Amino acid sequence: MSTGDAGSLRPALDWASPAVRRVLGRALDGDEVSIDEGLTLAAAGGGDLHALTLAADELRRRQAGEVVTFVVNRNINFTNVCIKHCTFCAFSRDHRQEEGYLLPMEEVVRRAQEAWDLGATEVCVQAGLPPKLDGRYYIDLCRAIKQAVPEMHLHAFSPEEILYGSLRSGLSIREYLTELKAAGLGTLPGTSAEILDQEIRDVIARGRITVQQWIDVITTAHALGIRTTSTIMYGHIETHAHWVRHMALLRSIQRDTGGFTEFVPLSLIHTEAPMWAKRLVPGVRPGATGVEVVKMHALARLMLGPTFRNIQSSWVKEGPKLAQLLLGAGANDLGGTLINESISTSAGAAYGQLVPPAELKRLVRDAGRVPAQRDTTYNLVRVYGADDDEPSPLDAIEDAESRFGSYRRLIASGEFRYTRR
């Protein structure tokens, strides 16, 4: 590593152990972090961890600049009824349970229209897998939303849902995604990834979409011009080796397709997750520690930054304060306003209802960075100057739960009760 590249980082790197100093120096000089080197960084603690976060912040500065982005969006989790029984999921209900719900298509459309009227540019639509779902339901849902709100970006359906729709419709993955794109689908969430290791998946979510099936859906979407996010769920029974191999796999896909827009680390919300609450999985941890959260984001910048550019910190999972701190550990994006997220909140997350644009801008400025609204594929909609405080309609919402509802209220009411037809 040259002295110019090290700059003000040299004192911190001098505090690090020789092995970590060597890996960070190579990364700062533009060399790729190998799997073995990733494992070295994943074990970092003390001065090594401090050096890792500073190096990640420097690479973030070079790769993404000083702007921190967010999207104005709304989550619509249209049903919690699901045929799968993943041990990390506290959101889903069996079709025979009283707390199962299914939003009618017109209600989903109404929520999308409401979001547009409040300044959202995206709706994120994901849900459970109800039994006997009409194979064309997802296609019809896309078409209905786009007919009502033509300019709204549809960020919808996890690879698990795409696989389910494909099987129910009798279409191949490629044919199904082609029809979804024609109906208005914009991008896919890269969720249902959890840990891309089949042995781990067979323990925490037997019967879940396999690693190879996830890859097939993602790469087919990319080949069709449908971009996707990418995620990891950590803080359960995985090891650092799983983190590193997961990132290396995503990096390999990105080199081939260039279709990922971002990487989003998602720490397990354990409180209500069956694997923890019902002790279904031996050895499960109660979510990630603060050190693990910082380390994950910094490691992601070191391993993925050269190919991904965008590393997101999730205020839903970590809370706004820790999400803000992660902006100094490699992250350059704060996700979205969300309005009413149900999946994390059902597992016990204290956040997920709404963080309005004014608060996101405040968090970014307080971190010494420049806030900007983006669209789903990271085109900048507006960069906010230091004195640019024009309010968003969402800033005027004083009680988001009263205005938009919440998961707890939804499952307790009988308004949209699921009935198997």
C-alpha cells in the first residue's frame, strides 16, 4: 500500500495486527479480498476492528462518495398465510389460524395509490405463500397496480414467490418473469436468501427455496433486464465462514450479470422468531451483537464494494441510531421510508412503521454526509443542500399507525380475514 493511499489511515492500520494490516492495505490498493482474507477480517476485534471500519469508510468514500441515499417507498405485505414453516419467520400463519389475513387486490391497489399521493416512488410487495394460489395472481396484481398508478415502481416478489408462481402457473421461471415484466414488474427483492448455504438452510428453513433455485431465479431475472437487490440474514447459527462464502457467491454473480443494485445485511430479529421463542433450532443465537453488525457492514464494503457500490444499513433491523453509525462503517444507503413494514415488526423489531424523509435527512447530515432521495435503481431524484428542508407529505404524519395501520392491528381485526376458497 502506498503512503498516498493510506493517508490518514496509517495510524489506525499501524494499530492492527500484521495479518489484518496486510489485507486492508491490499484492499485499499484495489486488490480483491479473497475468501481466506475475508475470514481474516471477519475475525477482527479491538484495534483490528477499528482499522477494518476505517478502511471500509475510506473505500465507501472512493466508491460511493459523500452522498447517502434513501427511497420514499411503502411496503405492502398482502398476506401472512404461508405453506412454508421457516423457523426464523414470525410473520406467517397457517391457513387455518384465526390471525391469517389476505388483502383484496383493490386494497393493495388503494395502498399503492395512497403511497403515490404521499410522494412514494416505489411499493415493495412481498407476502406469504397461500395454498392453492392462482398461478397468475402475481401477474394480475402487477397489472392492477400499474393501471391505477402507472408511474409507481413495482419492487415485488422474492425469489421464493417467483418460484411458487412459476410452479402454480405451469410456466418456466423465464416465462413467468417475462410475463411479470410485461405486466409492470420493475425489480425483485433479493430476499429469501438468508444464508446461501444448503446445510444451514436445511436446518433453519427445510423446504425453503434451495440455493441453486435462488441463483436460477436471480440470474434469469438479471438476464431479462430485471435488476434485484441482494441480502443476507445473520445472527442465528451461521459462522463467519458462511458470511464470507455468501458474499463471494454474490460477487461472482455480480461479475457475470451486473444485475444487483445493492447489498442489504439483515440481522435476525429473534424475539418472536420460532427458532428462538420455541427453541426449534439448537444453538441459535439471540440475533447479532453490535460488533457483528458493524463488522458485517464493513466486511461487505471490503468484499463487495468494488462490484456493488451500494451497501445499505437497515434502520428497521438496527434502529435509526445504529443505522446512522453504520454510515461510518461502509454503508452509503439508509433504505426507505417503508410506511408500514410487517415482517420484521412481527418478529419483535421495535421499528418498521415509518421514518419520514425529514428524519432520514437529519440522520445523514448529523453523520457529516449529504442526503439524497433516490429511486429504486439508485438514480438520484434530489440531492438536498444544507438548507434544503422542503417538507414531504410524509413529514406531516404524526401517528403513522393510526394513519396506515400496523401488523398487530391487522391480524387482530377480522376485516381482511383469510378464508380458504
